[in-house]
Amino acid sequence: MREASALKPVFNLTGTVLHTNLGRAQLCDAAIEAVTQTMRQPVTLEYALDEAGRGHRDRALAQLLCELTGAEDACIVNNNAAAVLLMLAALASGKGVIVSRGELVEIGGAFRIPDVMRQAGCQLIEVGTTNRTHLADYRHAITDDCSLLMKVHTSNYQIQGFTHAVDEAELVALAKEHALPLITDLGSGSLIDLAEQGLPAEPMPQSLIAAGVDLVSFSGDKLLGGPQAGIIIGKKALIDRLQQHPLKRALRVDKMTLAALEATLKLYRHPERLGDNLPTLRQLTRKAHDILQQAERLMPALETAYGDDFLVETAACSSQIGSGSLPVERLPSFAVTFTPRDGRGSSLNSLAQRWRQLPRPVIGRLQEGKLWLDLRCLDDESQFIRMLVP
Ligand SMILES: *Cc1c(COP(=O)(O)O)cnc(C)c1O
């Protein structure tokens, strides 16, 4: 028997599309091909053919990112956490960085803005309150020891009610007045207008660049739908400082990541075809009635196999985008649910356990005394049936 792989393919029927524990974005075919090529043959990773000498590893991608976002230059690192660390370390080490108290976020897996500040050797200068921060709060905090204004997108929570935040457009003027760079950690960020796709709106990196933000960072494997990477776009003079900082060497990405990211970004040149070519967008925009039809197609086989011990039903449910994106926004979806006829939680747990032991495990969600299989991300229907209905 072949030894089991540590990275086992599974069916992600949890209802969370960009599931961090299940590897976030599924890559597009073009990215998979590009990575394979890059692995098989030597490539011009840091070799400029025109000058027959040493080139710059991020150069080709920087050009593409500038074309797509209107930025002057770009820098690619291992993930967005690394991007934030690099921006802070290169531009504000030993200095103060002003951030609103409403934006001191924690992302899962120990990424917390105050801790990253400390790691980068910066002094965090908190302004405003949890729910309300005004332009005057930023203005009053600026001293000679400050070297940066920072915005952090509160991607995984929302403060509602009596609130006020200062957006980038307002902060740009203040930053200019004091000759301080303004940087934004956007977290997810989307290069297309998601509202046009019927999805909850998410800030777009190119809009922030157009508004005059100096550096914007975002993830490669969240809404962008590419490989794990941190992308920093913005002013050339600042990107140069990031590229020259010793941490960049430690945080740089490998050729496979660059190949996958380039292929993914190229799809954004044709936004009208993105829904067909980018798995993440395809999954996020799948219509509920299409998912219901799939559920109804699968029901008879599942009922035959499990009907004795479980009540098998289709049920409306809500999928989540995941990866800290817009947790309060839900996507209408459908699931097949399994309710134990003996009413025992142990029957439910053992069913979930059994499905986790399959050659391609099926991962659902336990909720309200049922096991839910949200079919939004079910790709290979016949393999799924082969797994569940032996
Ligand atoms: C997700 C996120 C991060 C971390 O990005 P990774 O690519 O997971 O390292 C940082 N900041 C914000 C606001 C995020 O949403």
C-alpha cells in the first residue's frame, strides 16, 4: 500500500470556502501548469535575459501588479503577515506607528497587530477609542518620533452602532502634510468589485492606491484565489526600501509561488472570464438553486446508504467566505443533513469519524444535532458518491 501523504486531499463540505486549515484557495489550472513547468526546468528566477545578468526575483510580477492596480512597484513575500512585518521593520523600526484602537486586530494563528509591531521594533501609538476614532486623534498623536500612519482592515469583525473610523482618503492628506507614509494592511482585498458578482463588497487594493495610500498589503490565497503569498504594492521609493531590507531575504517566496501567483494574476486581465477560470470565485458565486439541484441529485444514493440509521434531508444553509473575510456576511447555500434516528450524539460523531477515515476524507460540520454537508465546494460528484456509497 502506498504510504499516506501528510497533505491528504479532502472534500471541504464545511461551508467555509477559504478554509485556512484546509489550505485556503484552490489554485486555477493555469497556476498548476505554471508551477509544474517551473519545477521541471531551470527558470529565469533572478536572471535577466536582456542584460544576461542578475535580475530581480519580483520584477516580472511587479510589472503585472502595477498594470492591474496602477501602483508604481510591488514586493512579494511569504504571506500577508510577513508583508506587514516587513513594511513595519523597514519603514518604522525604532519609531512610532499610529493605529486606531478600533483596528488592533487579531487574525487566527497568533497574528496580532501589537505583537507584530513589537517584533518589528516599532512603538505602537494607539489613537481614538474602540468604537470611534477621528482625524483629530491621528493629528494630535503625530510627533517627531512617528514615522508611519497605519490602517488595518478589520477583516474578521465589525464594530456596529455608535462608531466612527477615518478612511484612507482622509488620512492621505494628513500623512502628506506631515511627510509620513500611510500604509494599509488590507488582509484579503479583492482585485475585482465583488459587489458586481453579487457578493459582499470588499475593499480593492487599486482603489486605495488611487486614493494615495503609499503601501497596501494583501494575501495571495484569500479572495485573490492564488498561492500563499503576501503582496505589497505602492510607491517605488518605499518598495525599494523593503527590497533592500535584510528581512526581505528571509521572507522572499520561491519560484513555485511566483509562478502560481503570476498565472493567477494574469487571469485578472480578463475579469469577464474570471468566474469560469478561478476556482475561488466560481465557488463563491455558485447559485443556491444550482447547489440545491446537486443535493437532490445525490439524495437517493445517500438515503439508500444511510437511511436506516439517519434521517437524510436537504436543508438550506449559509456558507462563509472564510479566512477572516467578512464573517458576518453569509452566502445562501444547500446541504445534505444527517440526523441520527437513535438521537444520540455518539452516532453522529462516529459517522463524522468514519468519513474522516475515507481515502479522500469528507469533512462536514456538526450543528444542531446533525451532520451537515454544505455542497457549495463539492467538485467531483462521482468520486464523492464512490467514497460515501461503497
Ligand atoms: C488574513 C490577514 C492577515 C494575515 O494574512 P496571511 O496571508 O494569512 O498571513 C493580516 N492582516 C489582516 C487584516 C488579515 O485579514
